[in-house]
Amino acid sequence: MRRLCCAIYIVLLCTIASCAQASDSSLRNVLDKDRSNRAANGELLKLSASEHAARGRVYLENRHFPEAREHFQLIIDNFADAPEMSYALMGIGRSLMWERAYDKAIPWFERASKEYPATKDGRESLAFLGACNVRLGRNVEAAAAYEKYTVMYPTGERIDSAYLNIIDAYREARLYDKANEWVEQARVRFPGTPTETNAIDGRLRMEIYRKNWPAAIAAADLMLSINKFSRSMVSKDEVSFLKAFALEKSGKRAQAQAEYAVLASNTSYYGGLAADNLSANGSRVKRIVSSSSVRDYPVPFKAEVIEFSRKKGVDPRFVMAIMKQESTFNPSVKSPSAARGLLQLVIDTAAKYQAQAGFPNLQPDDLYNPRTNIAVGVEYIADLKDQFSGLYEAIAASYNGGEDNAARWLARSEPKEAGIFASEIGFAETKNYVFKVMNNYRAYRDLYTDKLERK
């Protein structure tokens, strides 16, 4: 069985590497084509709408945003009736959104959603319009966009998240009654589904933020009684932890400690936090952990990680925890979102740190070099550590989900403790990522010193 799993893993790595090579090849291909399709003044020549869309898509997928917009703009300027028009409008908005230029992205999403409501690009643009407003703190406007989505596209691809985003948007606007109304609407619309669980979780997190401990305990009890956690954004362990936290804050210490004691026997992220809580309060707790060994948690590229981590005051064990999750220590990996190498860096992020890392002329393929990748990646991690005051959960969330999103989740966390922050993470992928990285980090701390020497 172990040999079979290893064989499958090797095939998977080879498949990922092949996809990375194909993506890099496509990028080099369109770069070469664009060089030969320019006029003497440097302007890109007009091609067919389909060719501009195809090249723009390659650039967008590889995070070469100005180049993508150049192609999309030529579609908009020259092919008003082309079927690629909706994608061009949405693509410009999406590229600006990825660059965090939300104010500039909004007009493009408004135009695409208004002019092409019957297309997927139009539907996506309306959802992205809500997301941009959220990131700008315009929560009422965001809720309005998401409400419009629920009316126009009751079976749309993002209908579930539209309801949940409305709840969080009204909460962040401090319109708590409106938020609770949409919790109930979601329960009616999606009974017995993960979306109902997620909606009640929105209430639980909101009441913890408000320090309304009885309401938080009631929401937790409701979720535990429904017991529909599969495929939801929240686990039973998380809800149990938040209930114990609310019990503790409401003065019911004995009940809280009993909840923590049950949870501490689990190997989950929240089980670890519960064990930490009990230990900090003087309780002796035997934590059941999954077997971890040096073989499971190796320290490849140790010299480079130690060198650059020491310079920036970053725990090298945390760098290893991220590296294990990002690439399983494979320097040639490229993700579908164009992240490269050991620490899976995208070129637009790497460009912000390349000079201070000592690589002023960095090219995308340089990120496959382990030393280069680690040097730039540690600069990035160190910056995130400063931004988030050393809260490792927030650093990991930012690394995966973006700095502005992590800042928003931290602002929603009250108090600003690790478990509360983790519960506020709004993307399922990012939340799961944080749990895995933090479990990796716990294992590396158990196994190694801060010099990556075996304990």
C-alpha cells in the first residue's frame, strides 16, 4: 500500500511538473509572439478578437497583468460585437482586483455585469463587484451587490457564497439585525446543507465579536445539534472550541475546562489550542498526537533556510512548515495560479522583495532556483510577520489568501487570539491551509531546535 501511495505521489508530481512546463511554455510563446506583433513605435498590432483573448488569458493566468490588459483593451477598442467582449471587460477588472486596485476594478465589473448579464462573465463580475466593495470597506454596497446576485441568479455558481457574504457584509457594517435576518434566510433557502451550517457559523462568530456570550453559546449548541459539518467551512472541533471560549468568557470556567479537556484529545488544530489552554491554566493534559518523525518532517535546504531566516528574525521551523505545505520541497513545482518553486512565489509578489533579497534582475524562471526562492520568500514572510505582529496564523493566512484579506479577518477577530482569528478566515482553502501549516509548525517545533537541529 505504501509503495502504491508513493507511486501515485510520484505520478502526481510529474503531472504538476508537466503542467508547469506547459504553462511556462505558453507564456514564453505569447511573449515571443507579442514581440513580433508590435509596430515600430512599440504598440501591439490589432489581431483577431479570439487571438487577443487567448493571449490575454495566458498572461492573466501567469499574473502578467499589464500585458493581459493590453490585449483585453484592444478587444474593447476594436471588437464591440465580438463574443470575447464580456471576457475582456471581466479580465481587466480581475487583473486590477488581483493588483488590489479595487476602485479601478469596480467600473469594469459594473460594465460587464450590466452589459452581459446572461453570460458567466457577467455573473462573475457581479460577484467580484461585491468582493471589491468588501475590500474597500463599503459593506452596505457589497451587500447590495450580493443581494442583486441572489435575485438575478438564484441558481448561479456563487449563490451559496452570496448569502454568506451578505451576512458578513452586514455584520462588518454593524447592522447586526440585518445580518441575523440573512442567517435565517439562508437557513430557509439551504436547509440541512453546508450553507446552513456556514450561515449559523456567521452568527456564532458575530456574537463572539460582540461579546454576546449567551447568544454565541446558543449558536454553537444549535450547530452541534444539527451536526452537519461535512463540506462546510467549519468543523465540529472549531465550534466546540468557540463554545468553550464563550463559556470561559461568560464566567463558566468549569464547563469551559470540561469542553477543552474533551477537545484536547483530538489531533486537530483546535485540539492543540485546547491542550495549550489547559496547560496554561495549570491542568495536566496528555495530548494524543499523530505520529511525527524526522522522516515526515525533513529539513532539506537547511543551510539556505537558516542563512536567510537568521538575517530576518524569522523562525526557520515556520519557513519549513510553509515549504512542506507549498511544494513538499520540490523546487520545480508551478501551481495553476503561476506560483513557482519551494515557497510557491508568484512573480508580482516576488518583484516587491527581489531587490532587498539581492536579486534586482529577477526573472520568473529564477524562482525555480532554491536559493533564490528561499531568499525572496523569507523576505516576504518577514514582512508579513511585521504586518501581523508575529501572529503566525495571520502570516500563513496572508501567504495563501492575500494581505488585505488577512487584515480584514484580523479586524473581525475580537479578541485577537489565534483560535478566534482562524475561525474568521473566509476562504475554505485558506483556512485548511492555515490548519496544515500550523500543524506542520507544531511538529517542527517538537522535533527541532530553532537552529533546525534534532532535539
